[in-house]
Amino acid sequence: VIPAMDRIDDLLGEQEEGGILVDQRHWPLHHSVKAALGLAKNLMNHYYQLTDDSSVYRISMVLHPGLKLEYFRQHEWEEEWVRQAERLTRVEYER
């Protein structure tokens, strides 16, 4: 879920800032479309922040064979957050 949300957030930001890329050329967007993209990005960020309320998201990423802790580091997440995800996973495993 989190990698998908990261990608959607990136795409919304790119469209909002640079317009639409067609045939290697950027076409500007109407201000109303940019406003809608901004609202979509804000809503996405609202739900993204809700993932902090449950350790399941972090644990599932740590256990995911293709993501693990490296995903967090590659995306420059705070090291304390990465350590916390690892701790949550270890505590749940021990339990």
C-alpha cells in the first residue's frame, strides 16, 4: 500500500507542477485542473498519515521480500522511523 501511495503522490505532484507530458513535451494544465490535483494530493496525504496509526503497514513492508528496510532508506525516510519499523517487527515477532 505504501509504495503505491508514494508513487501516486509523486505522479500527482509531477502533474500539478509540470503539466502533462505528451510526445516528450509538457502541456500546461488549466488552473482548475491544477487545483483538483492539489486537492487529490492533500486527500492522499491525509490517508497516508493514517498508516502511522497502525503498525501493520510498517511490519508488512519490513517483511515484504522485495521491500524490507531498504525501501525506507532508498526513499530517504528518517532513520529513527526505520529503526522504529524494525523494532515493531521484532516485538510483534517475539509476541
